[in-house]
Amino acid sequence: MMKIQKKDIWLFVAQVAVWTVILFSLPLATFLSTQNLKATQTSFYVIWGLFQSPLVVYFINFYLLGPYLFFKRRHWWFVLINLVMILGLNYQFFLVYLNRDSIPNMPAMDTNMWVGFFGGFLMFLVLNCMIAAIAIGIRHFIRTRQIRQQLKEEKAKNTEAELAWLKNQINPHFLFNTLNNISSLVQIDADKAQDAIAQLSDLLRYAMYETNKNTVPLQGEIEFMRNYVELMKLRCSEKTVVNCQLSIVNSPLTIAPLLFISLIENAFKHGISSNRDSRIDITLTADGQQLIFDCENTNFPKNDTDRSGSGIGLENTRRRLDLIYKDRYTWEQTLEDNIYKVKITIQL
């Protein structure tokens, strides 16, 4: 059963108002010019006689024949029913012709008069057909707008669902890597492992309770990244140098949550070695509404048996940027002299 919404009621009222103006414009003009009630009544009967058929044709096409026949591609039924309806509503023309000999005081009509009679009848049929076409045209316009709006809403819902799915993948992703680090640390330094667990608890609290919005304050995200880097440094040996410059202070900017975590994970995954000199440089700067994230690291490719992180991090980051900051970000990625560099510039 079709549900009637408030906008449908307003649409019906608007159409009734338009037809009311059409029906009463001539009588009102007659009354204002003549101040004669009988002349006003006569003008109303004339305009009603002309427009009662188009009025019925309009509303039946708009609310019945259009939705249930024309837009369901039952065009032959649509044309047939319209013809029968229009001819039926204008049956008086046929009565005049069939009963022309029995109508009192009807003057004799010659050929030219009958040609004019049927010419007028034909024009009246054309008028009704035009009204039907106007009704279908208006209905098509409204229907197209509704379909576009529905598609827009569905696209927004799908985008929102995809973003949620991508973000939900990030949470277990960094949790997996961090737990691996703490697990290794437990056997080396239990006190540091306990501190790391407390720090991880703070990170999880932020990830679970502070990132449920589309955007979060940049300051909170910076603190999260800074703590995350500290946890990731647990896996680094003395041969690794980590520089983390996240020095934006008291910024009013907001950003999509957990946007750069996968890049930081990638740097620690591929940028450190236990027996070779390694370096990771992470910087975040702001210039007005422009945010710039730079990450450089030495490159130590993992072999095929190392599945830590599953390789989904960078792909998810690119996809989230496409969905959230489409046409408002740049991604620069290079690998030169065994140094991997990625730079993201976002116009917030």
C-alpha cells in the first residue's frame, strides 16, 4: 500500500490551487469589470464547461494513468484509456450531432457550420490530450527528482557504510601489530610491557569511543598518533632512529579519525631492520586549512611469508581519502635510494 507523505499532500494542494486560479480568474475579472453577478455566474459556467474535462483528465493522468500505466511501459493501455476517457467526458458533442433534428430552436447548419463544429471539437480533443501530456510531464519531472534524491541518499548510505567498514578494519589492524610488539616485550622487560599495555588501553579507548564521528579534533588525533608511535618504537633496536614531529598546537581543525595510522604502520613494518641502520621520519604540519602529512622510512621489503598487516592498510587509506576528501587531497609516493616517501596534502 502506497504511503502518503506530507509532501504528497502539499503537492496535491498546490495543484488544486493552480486549477482554482484557472477556473476563477475569468469570473473574478468579469465581476471586477461589470459588478454584475449574473454575468459573473455566466462566465463561470462558460469556463467550467471548457475546463471540467481537462481538469478530470489532468488529475486522472497525474495520479492513476501516469504511475500505473505510462511509467510501467503499458503505453497502449495508457493511450486507449485516455481516448475513451476524453471522448466520454465530451459526449455532449456527439449528442448535439446525433439529436440535431430534435433539439428545439436549433438553427439549420450548413456544411461550413458543421466543419466549424467538428473543427472546434477536434481542437477541444487536442486540448485534452495536451493537458494529459502536461500531467505526465510534471509527473515525470517530480518522479525524476525523487529518483535522483533516492539515489543520492542510497549513495550516501553506501559511502557511510563503506567508510565504517574501512575504519573498522583499521582498529584490529593496529591492535594486531601492537599486541605483537607487547608480546615480544613481555619476555624482555615486564615493567615496560605493563606500561605499554596501559598505553594501549588509552589508544583503544580513543579508537572505540572518540572516533565514532565523521571528524575528530586534530589535537586528539595528534595525541593518538604520538602515543601510537611510542608503542611502535618498542619493536625498534638501537639501530633505528625515529623522528616524530607532530607539533601543531591548539589547532581548531578537524579531520577524519585514524586517517594516517596505516601509513605509520607501514613505515614501521617496512622501515626497520634488527641488524641494519634504519630511519623513520614522520611530520605533520598545517598551513591554514591545508594539512600536510610526510612519512619517510628506509625500505626493507618483507618476504611473502610475512603477512603482518595483510597489506590492506595503504589501500584502505587511499579509499578513505577518495570517499572523504575527493578532489581535495594529493598523494605523492616515491621510492628512491632505498628510501620510501609518502606525502599527503589535504584541503580541510
